[in-house]
Amino acid sequence: MEHQGRHALVTGGGTGIGLDIAMGLAEAGAEVTITGRTLARLEEVAGTHPRLHPLAMDVTDADSVQGGIAKAVRAHGPIAICVANAGIAEPAAFRKETPEHWRATMATNLDGVFLTFQAAMATLEREDWGRMIAISSIAGLRGLKGAIAYTASKHGVIGLIRGLSEEYLGGGMTFNAICPGYVDTPIVDRNAAAIAAHQGVSVDEARSYLARGNRHKRLLDTEEITATALWLCSDAARSVNGQAIQIAGGHVT
């Protein structure tokens, strides 16, 4: 119960990596607000643990973020742990990229982290204990073919983390990014289905293709990402700050 009495907020907390991290924090004693745009889904998963609390919030909308976080703080107190996980991964080759798709990707993957952190950090004093974690990607450290907007947005997330770690150096908060490879989540399911339809292969073959994007040739489990997030929130990681931690089955950068 390391985090008993602390309030955590996880964006995109209704599925995949976000849900697994939220559950891990709840098991560690935190009161965890899980956010997303579909309240029914959040309410469904919140019913599985008494310390999960659903909150409809759109990370691309500043008013929604500020209002949502204010509501969460009134219910459970300042946000000591913030995991900015909400993101989209819709591939598009550069020559087919549109301004609308580019902007939508940036609004969720990069602007969403900025808005969430800014509102969450406003609930704390500079010297307060805090853990700010962004879920980036190995695409934030190297180029990803056919996903220009996604790659740029995830690079931006790491830049944000590094800038914040310098700006708040010496205070009570740390800032880190987790950079997974391909994780077995609904996003991979959707991408595998799209690849299968486009390439005329089976979904299993498409999943194997994605798995080969990880150095050890298998999809990651969400628990691997959660274990890293929980370690970053622990006292053992109190001096880990401004890092982009790769989880991809082998050397990436």
C-alpha cells in the first residue's frame, strides 16, 4: 500500500496500458481517477476495483481537462501521480498525410500531455512529492515508417518531459517518459486488422508482423509497462528524472 492516501490520475484509463497502470496504482493504495471520452466504458472498469474512479474528459480540449481535473481534485485531493497515457496511433505515409490527420494526432498525443500535466501540476506546490509520467513510444526515439505524425508527436512528448525535468529540477516532482514498443492492446488489434485487410493476410500474420517490430520478436504485455510505471512512482526511483525508458525487447537507440 505504498501510495495509500495519494491521488493518481491516468488518462486513457479505460483500456490497454492505461487501465493496467491504473489497476496497479489502485492495488498499491492510491485513489485513481481514470479518464477517457467514453464514460460508460470507464464506469464499467471502475466497477472492478473500489479505488478506481471514472471521469469523462477529452485531453484535446483545454476546458474539458481543466474542468475534469478540478472535479477530480474536489473528490480525491491534489494529483500526486499523473500518467498521461491517452493517445492515438493511426498510420499514414508522409505523401498521404493530411493537415487534419496531423493536427488530430498532435492534439491528442502531444497537446493532451501538455494540458494534462499543466492542470495536474497546478494542484501541487513546487516542493510537493509528485510523479509525472508520459507514455511515449520507441517511435519517440527513432523514426517509424508510415507513421510520420505519430513519430513526431511522440518525439515531442519526450522533449516536453526533458524540458519539465530541467525547469522543475530540485523540487519534489520527477518527470519521465516510458517508451514501449508494440504492446498487446486494442490499438495493436485495430492496426493488425487494418494491415490484414490492406495486405490480404490473416490477422494472426499481421500480429506477427507487428511483433517483429520489437527486438525480441514478441508483443509486449501491459504488465511490463505497468511494472516500469510503478517503479518510477516508488521511492527507489526518486533520482530518476528526465528519462525516456525504452521497453522494446532489446537495444533501440
